[in-house]
Amino acid sequence: MTTSVAQVAPPTSAPPAPEIILRTQNLTKRFGARMAVSDLSLEARRGDVFALLGPNGSGKTTTLRMLLGLIWPTSGAISIFGGDFASESWRAKALRRIGAVVEQPTFYPYLNARENLGGVATFAGLRDTPESRARIEWAIAQVGLAGRTQDAYRKYSLGMKQRLGIAAALLTDPELVILDEPTNGLDPAGISEVRTLISRLAQRGVTVLLSSHLLAEVQQVCTRVAIIQSGRLIAQGAVEELLSASRGILLGFAQPDGALRAAQALHAANLSWAPQGSYIRTDPLRPGDWQLLISAPPERATDLNALLVGVGVTPAEVRRYETSLEQYFLALTGGAVGASMAPAYRLGAAPGADTRADSDAPTMPSAPAAAPGTTPSDTQGGQA
Ligand SMILES: Nc1ncnc2c1ncn2[C@@H]1O[C@H](COP(=O)(O)OP(=O)(O)OP(=O)(O)O)[C@@H](O)[C@H]1O
Ligand SMILES: [Mg+2]
């Protein structure tokens, strides 16, 4: 990893592109009739904290298991550290450079952290040398278990067990660490500890690939995300890039017909700077919550307002809209219990056509009836 010759780049050269550590192309896994992962193409670069995000059953663990050679893809290709993972010799080499916690690691309940890690080191092919023992102490310190090395594993809390699993994954000083739901089952303090640990690994130049179904728990540490649903990729990119795509102008109306008429007016105006919009449903629905999110530059808010007022549609509210990554995630995946916002209607086709963002979402005129906690008779306002 170190070199004795200083390498000086010519002053005019562009910064080198980050090394691609992991790439999948059309990765697919079928279990009988069930398509668990479908045409998944991912790319993680050196130093990324890459989060594979998706609801339960979306194919995260299946993907990670394929990346570790625990199961074989039905089709598609995996390249890790620049080599073809299907090649047995490359796979063996690559796996030595990877540390992973994908399946619940098994530790001996009556042995302590140091003894358990000694066993893992032996299985990993490390001989009992002063270096390997120092390595165990280092891994214990990395995960913050130094004060509890005398305790038997069975006395550990869930968070401590999780951290010992990560320590085991670090024993071989991996360049790539793969963690399946590292914050699963942890309390807020445990989640924060795991996040700190991941940040520390990233600062050391380790590439981290993790999965989660709870974006809020990992968004502070991840640099890139891939959002999957039902085994398919629905978005991938740098966190900042993804969020900038969902910035826009939010129009609020007191009645649902206002939102619908605005949608129709914008569709008819066919504005190049406002190519699409989506109806936003807030849960629970409150009066005045009929909202349209227009994907337009925020500085166009005045133009947008003028256009609508010109056709007799007056928004109760016009404001800049920026979503959190969690809202973006929930919107893309169709939301979950507690979803704060979900797109339910998209401009861009003739109003009334089924241009819904997802199959469960209502079209705009009937949106009130579908808002959780409401029934058609609960909703206010007529339908246009
Ligand atoms: N060995 C298997 N045999 C049959 N079906 C499987 C197998 N493993 C996973 N599946 C199915 O593949 C789909 C994806 O499962 P997977 O465990 O990858 O999802 P996940 O995103 O990790 O979910 P969770 O968030 O609940 O961990 C699910 O429908 C699951 O039932
Ligand atoms: Mg899983």
C-alpha cells in the first residue's frame, strides 16, 4: 500500500478517477419462480460508504450473498477489485481482501471477545503470532470493546455482539467491508456507535458496502446509495446528486381541485423548465395539504405563480422544496408505515391518464380517499 517513490502528477492533469472497487452488471438471482434480484447494476468506488437501501424482502441480503460467493447468480456479472468474480482464482484472492458480516456470525457463548476472535483468526488462516494477536487487539479497540474483553460472549448486549461481528470482519485488514443491516436491532446509542465505527473505517480508506431498510439510520455516513425495490434498482448515485433531483417548487392548495387544475394548466403550458411534477400526499392529511411538487428551479417560483394566477388558479402557498434523503427514499419505494410523503401523481401525460408513480398510489382526484387514516367521507373538498 505504501511506495517509496513520490509520484507527482503533471500540473495540468485531471484528478484520477476513483478506482471502481465493485461493479455488478445485470446481476440477477431467481429462487425457483421468485425473482429475488433482477438486472442489478451497481458501482462502488474506493473510499465509498455505499448503502444498498430497500424495504424488507427487496433483495439486499441476496445481493450481498452473491457478492461474497455464498450463492451463485442466475445471470449477470460481478467484478471486484477489477477482476471477474466468476473466476475461481480471482474470487479466492478477492475474498481475502474483503471482511463481511452478512449471516449472523456464530461465536462461542462461554468464550470472551479475545478468545472468540482468536478462533475466527485461526479459521481465517492467521497463525498465532504476535502480529495476529496485535491484530485482534486492534480490531477489539476499533469496535470499542476493549473494556469488555473479559466478559463471556453470552453476557454481551445485542449491540456488543454486533460490534464483535464487525471486529471479526476486520481481522484480515480488509479493503472492502460488507455489512448486512449493521444497525438492525440496535438502540439509538448502538446505532450511533456503529455509524461512528463505519466513519472511522472510511477515514482509513476502507470501502464499506452496507445494507439497510432504514435510511435515516445510515444516511449520515453513506456517500453513495442504491435504492432497490422488489430486486430492481430504482435509483443510484451520490447522496447529493439524488437529492438535487428532487428539489423543486412546492405549490399548496386549500382544495384538491386547485391542485388538479394547476396540474392541468402546467401540462397545457408545456414549460421546458418545469418538465414534471408530482402530487404529494401528506400523512396524515391535514386541511390545506393539497400539494404539487414541481421539478423546476426554485428561482422560477414567481413565474410559476404568475402563470397559474393568469389562468385563475391561485396557490395558497408557493415555496422552495427540498426533501430529505429519507423522504426521497420513501417516495421512491412507495412509502412505509410512518411515511411522511409519497408521490401519487405525475405530470407529463394527459391529466386523467394513469401516470402514477407507483401502482398503490391513487390518482390525484381520488387521493383523499387513499390517505391513511381517512375514508372518502372524511375528506374535504369536491373532486374535480
Ligand atoms: N434461499 C432462498 N430461497 C427462496 N427464496 C429466497 C431465499 N432467500 C431469499 N429469498 C427471497 O428473495 C427475496 C429477497 O430476499 P432478501 O433476503 O434478499 O431480502 P432483503 O432485502 O435482505 O430483506 P430484509 O430487509 O427483510 O432482510 C424475498 O422474497 C425472499 O423471500
Ligand atoms: Mg436482509
